Amino acid sequence: MFSKIIRIVVSAAIFGWSLYSFIDGEIGNGVALLFPAAIVLFTYFRNERILISLYHMRKQDLEKAEKALGGIKNPEQSLIKTQLAYYYLLMGMIESQRKVGKAETLLKKALNTGLRMDQDKALAKLNLAGIALTKRRKKEAQILLTDVKRLDSKGVLAEQTKYIKQQMKRI
């Protein structure tokens, strides 16, 4: 909702007010003000719309997930780098249900921007492998699937990987 600079300024102001309350002898008010400062600072690192979208993606409700992401106006300026990567990942997964070409560019942007966890990188590469397979690029899909195997240390995406390999044999 707010830009990242405004979030930092509001968090610093609330934290300053909390420090003033501690100095003034109002310990209870100082402690109580630390919580809103922490919440505003938390939203700097974790965008609430991305969290809501993740929730809806887990429930397989793509329309609500897209609506939540659509509320982020000008994501390149209002999100930090890691949030932007997850924004691209979620938009790419939503678009993969509609337009394969746009989904491919969004997923590549997510990988280039910098996803934090290996599982998320594996998920993006698995979706890219599926897109490459639909475009009849078997060699690229094979390379992406080997990366998925390497990144998926817990074996969460093993079933989807097997399915894509079966589809590769048919081509």
C-alpha cells in the first residue's frame, strides 16, 4: 500500500516516539509502541499483498491471487528486490494458466531478480520447463529439469518432474 520510503519513515517515527516514552518514564507506552513499529517495519520486508496472494495460490484461487497482486501499483518502485522476485514468480504462475509467452518472461525475470529459496527457484524452473515443453524445446526442458532435481533437495516437486519427463517422452 505505502511506498517503501514511507514505511521506513513511519516505522522510525513510531520507534522515536517509543524511545521518547521510555525517556519520559512511561515504560508501558514505550513497550506498546514497539509493536506497531515492528509491524510497519515487517511490512517493509514482507509485502502484505504478496502474502495474501500466496495464501490464495495455496487455495488454488487464481482470481483472488491475481486481484491481490493487481493492487500493487508500480511494483518496480514500491517493492524491494526480493519482493519483486516473488511478485514476478506469482504473476508468472498465474499467467502460465493463460498466456505462455508472458509467463515465460515473468518467470525468467523472477529468476534473474533473485529468489531467495532453492525450492522457489526449483518451482520457477519447473514451470519454465513445462513452458519449454509446450513450445517443443525438448533440450531446454531437459536442462531445466536437471536444475530442478538439483534444487529440489526435499523432493517436493518430484511428482511434477516425473510428469514432465513422461510428457517429454511423447514428443
